[in-house]
Amino acid sequence: MDACVLVIASGRKARRKVDGVHQNFLARIFCQGMRRNRRDSLRGYPSSMVDLSARKPLSGGRICTFCGSSVGTSSKYLAEAKSLGLQMARDGWGLVYGGTSIGLMGATADAALSGGAEVIGVLPQALQDREIAHRGLTRLHLVGSMHERKALMASLSDAFIALPGGYGTLDEFFEIVTWAQLNIHSKPCVLINTDGYYDFLLRFLHHAVTEDFVKRANLSLVQVATDSEDALQRIKQQVSPNQDIRMRDARGLKP
């Protein structure tokens, strides 16, 4: 059967000029009409670089979730992560996330799996070597770098949600927001502000607008939700089943 194969650019970066700023695009995604079945093994656990989007068995699509590899100090963070996973499964969404078994990441995945959802993990090989990979996922993709991880997570997803987290969560979420600002994609980016965790971050974004580093119109690229139910409702209003909102390159062309 023909497969839609994900190809990660290796050893070179395609350079485009967008609004006078050069952007490095670390991956180009395209479909090849060819017979290919690439499968590695993770101690008996199958992993693959095959893009599953051509056979998506979901009523809602897939949501990529960024969140902490720890659970934080407040029990509300863990409760919200579990709630998100369960509600995604209930509403027919698949989960794409960082592939680990720990922290809020693992809790969200476990909850989604318990509800019968498809859960796809994307993990750099270096982190797998630390034995933190989740071993019960629908599919686990092993990649060579953090850049490849983010590119694949983005390509597999129809929307993005950030729960509480640290540097990694902020890096992943705001790179996706930046791509939206540059019109590389039009997928919803939702921040769940659990128990006011992101209050200071939101104040900073308004300060960046005041200081003329962020355009006021672009504040809306970061949609703020109070909880998982609010976040999923926002996404549902913007993403229709089978809607074609794949990643675009700098010229607005679909890869």
C-alpha cells in the first residue's frame, strides 16, 4: 500500500526569507507515491517514521499537547492533565505529544489511552536512551533531534494545547505560535491557564505589545482557556473533521 512518508531534512537547512527575516526550516514534509514500510524496534516495541495522517481513524482529528515532564507542586496541574486526556478521548480526538512516561506528559497520555484514544509519541533517541519512553502508546516515533521532534509533532496535529510546563513547553508552544504568525500554518494554539499558572506570562505578552515587540493583533494567536473543557470547545469551533490545515511553507504552499 502506498504510504505518505515523512522525510526529515538532514545536514542542510532550507532557508526562506519571510517579512525580511530569514527562517530556518528544519524539515520538509511531503508524500511519495511509493511502497514503503519502515519499522525499527524499541526493545520489541514498534516505532516508525510513517505519517499516519492518511489513515486517521478519528472523529475530531489530533491535538498536540505540550506540558511538563514533572507534575509540579499543585495537585491541580496533574488533575487538569488527566482531565484533558480523558476529555480528548471522549470527544474523539487523538493525542500527539513528546512520548515520555513521566510528569504531566505521561499523565495526559495515560488518561487518553484509558479512554480509548489514539496516542502518538515523538521522542528523540537520546531521551529514549534514558529509558523514559512510554511503552504503551499506539505509536512511538523515534527521531534524531529536538528539531525533528517538533516538526513531526506539528505535521501530525490539527491543533495545539499547552498545559503548565517549563522551558521545553514554552519553547515548543511559542515556536508553533511563531509559525502561525508567519502564516506557515493556521492551526489553533491554546494555552490552558491552570490555577493562574500562566498569569505572569500573559502579563509579559501584553508588556511586549506595549513595548512594540509584539503586534496587538497577534496576541490573539495565543488563545487562553481556563480548563480542558474550555480549550477543547475553542478548538472544536475552529477545526472541522478532515479539515485540510497542514503545514505550509514560507510561500504559503502546501508541501
